[in-house]
Amino acid sequence: MIRPIAPRASARLVAPLVALLVAGCGGEDGPPREPVGGVVTLDGRPLERGLITFTPEAGGDLVVSGLVVDGEFSLPRSEGPGLGRHRVDVWSKKPTGKTLKDRADPENPVEETVELVPPRYNLRSELMADVERGGENRFTYDLAGTREKGPARKVASRRP
């Protein structure tokens, strides 16, 4: 006579094996990614602080961003973009020293900031990156034009 405990014991042994097979052996989830890194300068000087974003030219959901600190950025494979051509956007905001009333929350003022990077490198970006499997994937972006004609773009920030 077979006891009912035996099937439960078997299930306890088989369940972890099934979980390992489903998870795979260290394989990637989703599309393949690559590590990327590089340098961003603005008017010949390293961009102090900013954000760089890679958006696949072919579309898709794998849009990734990373910080630019002292002119350098680095995204490891786990956070990097997929393969192919990408539009690259660079942003960097600087506080003006002024505070503004927040229309949504008048009790809490917001800090006014100015976007330092011209629109041709973010809103209407002309920057591109071709991310290759196993390639160096190191990019240099020499941005210019902080002294363009016209007023700087002011942006309200939630940070006081």
C-alpha cells in the first residue's frame, strides 16, 4: 500500500527543479542588452551632472537612462540599452535660486531650474548611438550652445 505522503515528498523535490528549468541557467530576460559608457561635454567642459537616455530608433519598450557625473556615464549590461540604433537625449538642470508657487500645491513652493542643454540634444535630439553586441559601445558627445540666442528654458522642480 502506498502512503499519501510519498506524492507530497516527490512534489517537494520536483518543484525546485521545475523552478530552475523555468528560470533558466543565468539567461537574459527580454531582449539582449549591452553595457555602454562614455563622455559628455558641454561647451568644451565635462557636464557636471545630468541625465542621458537611450531610446531605440525602431521603437520598443527598452528605453534606458543613466546619470552623467563629472562628464562620464556608465550603464552596466543589466541596465544598458538593447542592440541597434538609438536616439540619445541629454538633460542637465541648474537651480536659478528662485522659488515658485506650485499651482497644484500652493503651500509648498518649488525650486525654479533652467535647462542647460540646448533642445537639439534632448527635445529635438540629433544625437545617436549604434549599440553593437560585444562592441566597445563607448560614446563621446561634445555638446555646444549654452549661450544660444533667446532665454533659457525655465522648469519648475519639486526639490526645495
